[in-house]
Amino acid sequence: MRHKIRAGAALALAAGVLAGCGSNAPEGQGGGAWSYTDDRGTVVNVDHRPERIIAQVSAAGALNDFGVPVAGTFGPLVREDGSTEPEAGSVDPSKVTDVTGAGYGEVNLERLASLKPDLLVSGKYAEYPGLWHLVQDQEDAVKKVVPTLGVQQSGIALPEAIGKYKELARALGADVDSAKVKADEEAFNAASQRLRDIGARMRAENKTILAVGGTKEEYFVVVPERNPDLDYYVKELGLPITTPKNPDVAGGGYFERLSWENANAYPGDVLLWDARSASMKPEEMKANPVFAAHPAAAANRFAEWDAVAPMSYASYAKIMNKLADQLEANLR
């Protein structure tokens, strides 16, 4: 449930939010048997290379970017305004069947089975035994219908997380050495350099970034190290993102939970806000007078954080360039 946000007691930015012994050497291609050791250490065996794939939406977006189309998805796909959820990336909702169930972590088993899937793919987070976006009883039920495969998305750097989806796509028959994928990787590297330059400038000017979000019940400050993207931005690109002092260990250590009365507990020259649908938008957070008085909030110095984006070069090239544009605008 990576970074699952619930109004109320548990705002779990957690395992949903982010070791793998994924063997990227499938046995057999084409019409032969297919075998793959995933990041749970599970050997996934199918009597032929999977062609009809169901995937959690961000996994679907990553596979799609590497040339593997999916038949169905589960998890947030379309927003209330009809636009595609950023979590789904390049997935075209009109070209997949949504098998999401009624509640969080549930799937519509009848609809899933009707697709006659060969494989189900979802993210895997180190702190949690199951697959992202599947509660345990649902995962158990799904396994009776289709083999499942978990891809590690926590405790590793962003390029490594992307590489895991690249190698899975290769095993599924995609040409991941194509001109398109190479161009996507070049764009990813160029966007990384933009952020590296911005990080150097911010450090020289003694400016910082604070990653935040909130629900009606609470305000939270994100721990960069617990998220592959933010960790990469800090450690490899040098963006000065502040780490909160008291992470919620019980929730996986992905954030510090605070009351809205303490929404000014940490300084920051730019606020990187959690842009998921379940988290408040900046104008909604500013309805709280304490948060509204934060200097960065008062000056509207915000940049978006796409917290659960597909792990692909194409996806993160766009995300990092957008972030670079927004940071540059806030530093003028």
C-alpha cells in the first residue's frame, strides 16, 4: 500500500510507499515455458511467456513505457474529472480493463478472471510481506486465479528501481534496447542533471526544500530516504530536502505525522507537496492558519511531488523536468 493515505488515524505513506532477489534471466522465451524469480524470492512459472498481464497501475505504466502493454489494471486509474491518474503514467484507460474492487487493496475477482490473465504484477515493499494495493485475503484469492509477481520499490535507488522494471519487460519480450528506450534514458539523465544544477545553486544560497502533505486530520513531513525518488534527488542529485526528526516508525518511517497546530515545525524555502488525490492541495492546506503563515506557503512557493509514479525513464524524465521548472520558478 505504498504511501496509502487515509483520513483518520492512519495516514500510511508507507509501504506503499517503498530486496530483491529478482532474477532477470527467464528460462524459455517465445512459445516455451517461462520462469522468473521475483523480488519476494518467489519463482514464478508459466507454461508460456505471459501475454495477458494485469498490473497495479504504476507497474502498468512502467511496463507500458518499456513496451509491454497490459490487459487490465488495479488501483487509481482515472480521476473524478476524467483525467488519468498520474500514478498510471502513460496507461490509456480506454485500452485497459479496470479490475479495481470496492475498497482499498481489493480487486473485482470476476472481472479479473474474465480477462484470462497469464500474470499479475505489482510493487513490493520491504516492510510488508504482500503486494502493493492488495490486502492479504485479496492477494490469496488472486493467486488462485493467476500467478503473481512482485517488483521491489523500496530501499533502493530510483535508477535501480527503474532497472527492475526494464529487466522484467525484457523477460516479457519487450525490446528494451530500442531507440525509444535509449532516448528515454537520455532524457532521464538530462533531467537529472538539471536537478543536480538546481541542487548546487540551492545549497550555495543556503535554501532548502520540505516535502509535505496533509489530510483533514493531520499534517505530515516526508522522509526523503524512504522514497526511491526523493532519496535519489538528495543523495545523487544534491537537492536539499529536509529530513524530519521523528519519523513514524510504526508506519514504516516514511513520514513524520504532526497535528495542524504544528504545521510550521520545519522551515523550507520551497514546499514539495504530495500531489496524490487523497492529499490536500496547497490551497486546501492554507485554510489552516498555522500552515498559511509558513513563509513558503505565504509566498506560494510550491512544487509538486508525484509520489507514486511509474518506475520508468520516460515517466521520471517528465517528472524531473516538471520539478526543475517549478523549482526554478520558485527561485527567481
